[in-house]
Amino acid sequence: MSKVLILNAAQPYEFAPGRLNATFAERAKSRLEAQGHEVRLTTVAEGYDADAEIASHLWADTIILQFPVHWMGVPWSFKKYMDEVYTAAMDGRLANGDGRTEANPKSNYGMGGTLQGKTYLLSVTLNAPKEAFDTPAEPFLQGDGIDDLLKPQHLVFKFFGLTALPTFMANDVMKAPEVEADLQRFDAHLDAAFQHADGVAA
């Protein structure tokens, strides 16, 4: 069995206190532990120690990032986490520079990560309906999928050498929530993803 770091990156607001993302994070923790995985959970908004977080990234075989999509990206508190934790980790723990060398300074930018062989999974909640994605006739996203929207976060993890597992999304969580159905889909998604993760690590 593997080691899993779950990052609950929800930012509580009065109109959205973060209960759903906490539920997904705890659901993942309980399900994976029941299957024999070792799991660590960081709730970013509750505070963290940068060195301890870097150590957890090094310890983990898979990182699950659970967050609500805010303004097409991660909440501000997780951006702060990245600025503090990931910048500190540029000392060689998570990346040996940006991948370029003095001999070849124009190539391989972004390929200096030290976490090759490890995987990550993005799990997101959105108010947008599922039909807003992958639909060319929709005027806002114009056919883009969830991974197009989340490309900046995918690139952050690629920068550290991680390999992506399939993304999970729960849609319409404020206007038309289907929490129980989403949780059942999440269970199945985790099971399938960790079968794939085992293959990546093998």
C-alpha cells in the first residue's frame, strides 16, 4: 500500500464555510486508510509548518489536492501555501532549480523536479454545471474541459516531477447540489485512480 498526502485547500467564507471540501478530504482519508494506505491530511486554512509540509510531500507517493475553484483557480490561502512551502522547497528538496543548466540555459525549463515516480490527483468543487465543460457551443469555456481550466495547477505539480491521475469534479454544488451522488462517484474515482497509481509506481 502507498503513502498519501491530502491537502484540503478550501478557504472558509461566510457564504461557503468549506464543509463540502472537508467532507471530500475526510472521505478520501477514511476510504484510503480502510484499504491499507497511510494517509496524512493538511487543512491549509488551519495553518501549517512549511518544512513539515515539504517533508510530507517527500514522504507521499500520491498527493490529493482538494479545493473549490475560486475565480478559475485555487483559493488565495492555497496560493499563499504554494508561495511559502514550494518556494522554500526550491532548495533542492522538491526541485533542483528550474531544470535548465549553464551549458543549455534555453531548454528544459520546468523539468528540475525531484518527485518523479510520484502521482497527484486534483479533486475540485465548482458552482459551474457539468454542461459548461467540453461543450463547444457554450460561450464561456468554448469547449474547454476541467483540465484546461486547471492547467496552471497541473503545471505546478509537473514542475516538481509528479504525474497526473484523472481529475475529479463535483459540479453545481451551490445551485443544484447532488452531494450523495457526488460522494459515490468520488469513491469509485479514488478506487480507479489508485489502481492506476499503483501501476505508475511499479
